[in-house]
Amino acid sequence: MKLATVPAALLFAAAAAAALLAEHLASVAVLFGLLLALVLEAPVRRKRLYLIGALASGLGVVVVWPFVAVLGEDVLWRGPTVPVLGVIDITREEIAAGTLAGLRLAAVALAFAAYALLLDHDRLLASLGFARRSAFAAVLATRLVPTLERDAAALAEAVRGRGLELDGVRSRAMLVSPLVSGSLERALNLAEAMEARGFGRAGRTRAPRPAWGALDRVAAGSAPLLVVAGVLWL
Amino acid sequence: MALVAVEGVCFTYPGGGRAALEDISLELRRGEVVALLGPSGAGKSTLVRALAGLVPHFHGGSFSGRATVAGYDTREARPADLAGTVATVFQDPEDQIVMASVANEVAFGLENLATLPTEIPARVEEALAAVGAVHLAGRRTAELSGGELQRVCLASALALRPRLLLLDEPTSQLDPEAAEAFLDAVGRLGSAVVLSEQRTGRALALAERVLFVDGGRLLLDAPREEALGWLAANRPAFLPPPDPAGQVLAGHVRVPGTGTWPEGAPAVEIAGVSFAYDRVPVLDDVSLTVDRGEVVVLEGPNGCGKTTLAKIACGLLEPAAGSIRRAGRACYLSQDPGRYLVRERVDEEVALAVGGDLRRARAALAMVGLEWAADRHPRDLSSGERERLGLAAVAVAEPDLLILDEPTRGIDPERKEALAAWLAAYAELGHAVLVATHDRAFPCHRRVSMAAKETVLV
């Protein structure tokens, strides 16, 4: 990232907020496209999980929405009558609303992915002048996602290495408990290492941070404008 | 006055029946380098934690006796208060990295100790330079190899300029050259150092004094020369290997053919394979054959592709190019197998690969000396014991090709000897064994040395 961490984080948050607030499909699609292009800059292995999560959840909303919403009169397909739900039909308006909702969700997920993949969380943490312990916990939790992904893959590989096949949900469910207990163990070890390095002592200082450049100031100033634009025009 | 004084320390972990430390008394002087040796599960890590104040403050449990470090009584001073005076590098680097970038990671401890902000960048650079890792300063910690992380952990400790540096198997993930460079950096520090190591050769070369712990008791506290005599008489496996190039086993057995396996057919034949992670090539036109009845060691520096080749041999990875022919069942024991245990009981963990056959599982546990732990939870075992459990969980199926990735990591020299003897006997039964390891002294029939993108037969 060419931007400093805080302005970049503000821009990602503003893009997510604007995507939620915008009413026009084209505006949300543009925000989605920009965020997707940013996330694609991350290394392949790290971005894969985030991309799958964001795109699958957005697509899921696009697909399901027309079946559960009752909206519009321009019917494209009329299905059977289902008890409780009534007549299942799909209208042009439902598809448009579903696409908007799906794009919004995917854009928000991509904004989080950009935050997780592209930012220096340490600097973000250092920028906070309050609730540092809570922020620290949030940053460590963010970093847990790729660690969990790596551990899950290694766990599955260790079982396959014994000549066992992991087929279906049931056999994969066997890995959930060791994955959780492994994460707790890692968390305990990390807590021990942090205490041994003086975490929690009074009077903590901060390493000096580079000053913001002109681009950083422009980005930070643009973030609230993007949210306002999301409410008024997009 | 001694820097560290330990008087009659006894400690039992919460819920633990057996004392982890029993009546330990010792003194450490300023600037002294001490090797801490002993079998896995003997209490070395616990003693290191007692000197850092983490025992009893972090772990709880029952503590008696007294330990003072630079005038701090560890019963009263918390570990965070001792930080800076004492710095600790733990066994697993992945579990002690806090920050997302290397420079911030090294600065973390300095910030906690309220170092002047203007001093922090210079101290970070100085510490990274001391371990030859200045080039890593801008890297993300999540992208570093195990060996690189270990150097960053040492730099984080050095940045604090501690009076006492505690190192708990700090070179377990490093290849021999990197381990040597790491310990050279330790030797130049000027701080008092307690170095717990399973690679005893380098630790004994560096140390002025040797402590030997077993069963929670301090059996030896002596200058190096005297300690070498004691080890020769009592625990010879802990002496440096007589042949650092490793013992070459006598010619491997010729295994008669079977209906499905013609005589002379190798257990695995890999020809011209290539592999890349995210378009970064790791293997390029690599070939390897392992015959039934032989133990083959695959060696090479960190990142040369040993693990990738081992996984391809087992069928866990598909090469992008080349061919692989495998006869019979292949099993693979990953690095750090103690992390990847899936059952609630030790015997059930082992029985998983043999359809729940507890009788075979118990026999496999006896083979690795863990029969006493059959009804325990795997995570209640020490790290060395977990490594052995991982071996039992793979070996129980008696695969035709047994592949072990860094199996000596965290294993004490006596267990390593036993493992090597067991593998040789296993191969004599007509199985093939492939061992990927940094351990150049590991006995085998044949060594295959890997460098980046090529193999060189030795």
C-alpha cells in the first residue's frame, strides 16, 4: 500500500459504509469493482479464503433473494405454490434488489478483506490513543484467520498422511475440536510470550511513525466525503 | 553476588501428579553460558520458565523454594517486571510472534519496557544485525519461514539487552549452518545465557558449564570438561556424535518379490518432478528412488524443497510435471506432529489409522515408550512425547513406505538413537523409509542432498 495505514483504513471503512448506504446498482458495482481490484493485489495464497468468502456470500444473496422476497409486478418466472411461502415467483425487481444486496454484502466483505490483507495492523494499533488492549485483542484475532486456515490444512494433511481419507462433512467435523483446542493452545503460548516480554507494564512507549504525506491527508479527508456521497448521491 | 540464585525449588503443574521440578538449587554468574541438557519431559522447559518468573505466575501450580534473578524474587516479581532483565526465546517461534511486521515485532518488547521512542529504531536495527536479519526488517512475519522466525525471536530478545537470556531449544527449525550462525550470535552477547538444546554438540561447544536435568532433578552441575566425563560415563547419547557426517548403515536387505510387487521394484520412484507454490518454483526436474529395505535421508538447507518432495513421495501433493510410481501404502509424518492430533485419548489417536484396533495401537505406543500414556489426553503430553505419539500414529499401520519429516526435532539424543535403530529394523522387515531432516548425523543407508532446484547424490 502506498498510503499510510490509518488513511487507508479510513478509506476502506468509508467504502464499506458507502456500499451499504448507496441506492444505485451501478454505484455499488463500482465500489465492489474497486475493492475487488485492491484485494487482487494481495498474494494468491492469502487472498484466496477472503475472495471465496466474499464472492460466495454475495452470490448466495443474489440467488436466494428473489425466492424469499415479494417485490414488483414484472414476473419473469412463476413457480409452484409452497405452503407458508405461497406462490414462488421471480420478478425483475426482485432480481435487481437481490443483485444490489449481494453486491453490498460482497463489497463490505471485500473491504474487510482489504483491511486484513493489505494493512499494517501494527501501525493501526499504534495509532489508537485509547482502548489499546481491546484493539490489540482485535488485531490478534484478525491475524488468527490465516493461522486457522493454515492449521486446518495441516491438520487435514496430517490425517491424510496416515493413509486416511477425509470425505464428507462428518469426517471433516472430526477436525473442528482439535483445531479449536490447538488455537487455544497457541493463544496461551502467545500470552505467555507476551507477558515474558513485558506486555502490561505501565508507561509503554511507541516506536516513532513516519509522518503523513499529502496523499495520506487527501485520502483521510476523502473518507467522510465518500460516506456523505453514499447517502446523498450514489 | 550471583546473577541468579535458585534454592530448593520444587514445582508441580496444576492437576499434575508428578513434580516437574524437585529440589533444584543452582547459581548463575554474570556473562556465563550454561548448557541445559536432559531427556524430553525432564523439566528443562519448566526450569527455564521458573527463571523467567513464568512459573508459578503464569502457569499456577504448587511452588516452593526461592529463585532470585538480579535481586528480584520471582515469587513476588511478575514476569513482566523481570522482562528486560530476563529475555526468553521459546521453542516454537510461531507461538511467540505478536506483531505483523518484523521491525514492529522486534520493537514490541522495547515499547513495553518504555524505551525512549527515539532509541527504538536503532535498537531494532542493532538486534536484527546481530542475528544477520537486517534484510527481514520490512517483511511480514506471516510470510517468514520457521528458521527466519527463530532469528526474529532471538533479535526481539537481544533488543532488550537482557542480563539473562533463556533459550529453550532455539535452533530446532534451523538447518546446521543457520543453527551455527545463531549460536555464534548467542556466544558474542556477553549476557548470561541458559541454552536448552537437544543438538548437544553445539551447545556443549559453546557452554562453560553444563546442567543435566532428569525427572525434574538436577543430576549434574559442572564445568564443561568435568561434565563431558560425566556424560560419557552416564548418558553417552548426549555427547556430540563421534561421526558428524552420520553413520552409514550396512547394505540394505534385498527384499523378495510378491505377487503384486516384483523383486527389485522400488517402494517409490520419482522421475523428473517439478512443483511450485503460487508460481514460485520449489522443485525442478527432481528424481528420487527409495528401495524397499533401505533408510534414505533427504537433507538440505531450509527452503530447498525437502518437505515438498516428501509430500509428493507420499501422494499428498501432485507434481506439476514428472512421474511418480509408488508400490503399496505410503504414510507421512509431518513436521511438528504434536500439533496435529485429533482424538481425545492417546490410544485412540494411534488406533485411528488401523480402524480403531486398540491392541495394535498399544503395541505401537510401547514401541515409542508411551504405553503409560494410553488413557491420557494427547495435549497433556510434553512436546517431545507428542512427537513420539505422532510417530506411533503413523507407524502403527506398518506402511510399505514410511516418510518422516524432521522426526528428530524436539527429541532427545537417547530417543533419537532409539528412533534410528527402530527405523533400521523396520527397513529390514522389507519396508522403505524416507527421512527428511537437518540432522546430518542421522544413521541411514543412503543420503540425498538437496539444493535449490536440483538433487545431488552423496
